Amino acid sequence: MTAKARILVAEDDLNLGFLIVDLLETEGYSVKLCKDGESAIKAYSQELFDLCVLDVMMPAKDGFSVAAEIRKNNQQIPMIILTARAMKEDKLKGFRIGADDYITKPFEEEEFIARIEALLRRSNKQSEIKDHYQIGKFTFYPENQELLLDQSSSRLTERESSLLTHLAINKNKIVKREDLLISVWGKNDYFLGRSLDVFITKLRKYLKGDPAISIENIHGVGFILKDG
């Protein structure tokens, strides 16, 4: 992080709440802990935050209600729903309200931090995403998921487009595998790593029309979109 991000944590289990605060502060974040939904909304209205971590089961207002209220005023701020329940209906409800991620307790500390970092990067990148990218002879339009070469057009899937956007933003720079997995798939594991390799192969096929373009595999590290 080039500057400290300010994170709002709403968690009524204070033992877990203090653990999350210690974990985040160790990583350099500034944290505000609230023990119920109403105090979380009050804190949000009085301070500026870069990300919210909201427990579902809280007194006064639950995490879904807090998320919905925040979303009325801010469509961009990343939000993570934190819960002990793993019901599919809860996850769908959270995403419909506008949550960006959903973490079930207990969670791995490293993955928790990785997800927060990925959401903050994604949030920061949104303001950086251009209308289009020039990749060699190709013109890539992320919003339309379209890749143009002369008069030929290829329509990418949402995941292909998201992956190519991350590579294009960091053109000629290494992008770590775990960063791509967390940003595009939401988590980092072996099987999704295999999926990532398949999608990289697909992108290479799209880009083969320009021999000056390549997606190079940096073994054990990640990938680099080379242009020229």
C-alpha cells in the first residue's frame, strides 16, 4: 500500500473484532471497529472509509441492512460480508445487495488479507480503467468485452475480459498469479489455478493475430503481457 486504507469493521463478537483489528493494523491499515449495525452506519456517516467488513448477525441492524444503507449512498466502496453461516441464500442476498465478497467464519488470515488487498486494488483500478487499451495492433474495449483487429472483432467472456484488463493495466509488468486469482475468481486455490492457465491459453489464441504480442509465463510467479 502506498498509503493507509481506512477500513470499517462491524462485528459484535468483540474477541473476533479485536483479532481482525490487530490483523489489519499489522498489515498497515487504519481500522474502526463497531460492535453493532447502528454504530457502523453512524461511523460511516461521520468518517471516510475505503472498505467495509460487515458481520451478518449483529444487534440493532444486521450486516445486510448496513450494506444496503451504505450502498444507497456509495456504489463504489468495496464491501465484504462476514458470517458464520454458509447458506447459499445468504450469499445470494449479500451479492444482490451489493457486497463484493463473502467470507465464512472461521477463515484463513492470509486469504482474508489477500481478499481485502484484491478488493482495494480493484477499487483503485476502477478509476484507472480506460475506455480502451491499445495492445499491439489490437484495440481492447473492456466495457464492451470486445477485442478489435482491423475489421475483425472478438467478443470476450466476462472473465476473459476481466483477466485481459488486469494484464493490460499492467502491460509489460509481471502480475502475480495469486493477484489474478483473487481479483478475477475471488480466491486462490490449486483448481482455480488450473482454470487460470486455461484462460491464459484462450487469451493467447485471441492475440495470435499480432506476433509482437505475447503473454509470458514467469514460472512460479505470474504472467506478463508483453507488447513490443
